[in-house]
Amino acid sequence: MASAQWTKTGPPTKRITGRKLQRLRKELFLRSPWCELCVLRGIKTRATIRDHRIPFAEGGTEDASNESAICLDCHDRKTEEESLRGVRRSEMAPSFRKRATPRDQRGQFTPRGRW
């Protein structure tokens, strides 16, 4: 997984689309028909998503070494974790702290007001 110290540099990675993407998906699912994350837990679930092991937002590339075959449930969980890491990175930036919604130590919203 990517480090929490990662910082974004350079232009964004160009995504593969169209027929080339469909060909890559087909080749991946022929090689890896089962969700790689479910298999690690001893479950056999059909892979339906071509996912990037290291997300583009964390410096991942669009090549075969960075692709994995996973199911929709694992993809949703992984995306949620990646999103939370992104929020944490943003919270570390000084400009974000000034605008951030106030939260307590448990992460719960704390109203900001004059009452």
C-alpha cells in the first residue's frame, strides 16, 4: 500500500478507456477469474472489477503490474479506505485545517456556533 507521506506531483495519469480497456479487462479476468482479496480470506467470489492496486491519486500507474481483479464488495471497501486516506492527507495541509468541519476525537461532527 501507499505511504501516508506520499505527495502528489506532476500531471494526472491518463486513464485507459474504450476498446483497449475492454481488452485489458477480458485478459485480466481470463488470468484471474476470482477476486484476489476474497481468495486471501478463503472465499471464492467472481471478479468483476479491474482495480488499481495503488490508486492514481497515490501515484499508481496504468500498467499490468498495478492491476488486480476484485469483486464489487471488495472494490467498495477498498475505495472507502482510499477515500479516508485522502481526507487524512487533506487534513494535514494547513489550509484545510482552517476550513475543516470541526470534529471531536471520535470523528463526530461538533457544531460550530455562537450559542
